[in-house]
Amino acid sequence: MAKSDITGKRKKTANNVSHSNIKTKRWQNVNIQTRRIWVPEFNRFISMKLTTRDIRTIDKIGAVAYAKRHNVNLQKL
């Protein structure tokens, strides 16, 4: 299952809506990427499955701060 290791985001159900307003079920997938993130607090790389939004936020505030925001312990990953 494609799921973010930090936020837990995964695919959602949605509707295709035709011109005649007929609705059929479909999936909206999240953009999951496998990345090795350098964590200077642990002095090592951590490999995680992350959404692209997660990657952008980690680049901005850091992996430890982002994991703390979502109550995730990076040492267990």
C-alpha cells in the first residue's frame, strides 16, 4: 500500500463526473516517493516513503522537526 511514513497519507476515493452528471468511483493517488533523508541529529541517512509535500517541508524545516510535528519517532524507521 502506498502510504507516507510520517503523515500517513494514502489514496482517497473520488468521483468521475461525466458531462451528463453521472458519477462513477475512482481513486486519487498521492505522489509517494522513496527518499534517503540525511538526519544530522543521528548522523546517518534514513530511507522513507514520503509524499512530495512532505519532501518540500522537510527541506524547509528539517526531518526531526517535521517528524516531531506529526508525533513520529524517526529512530524506529
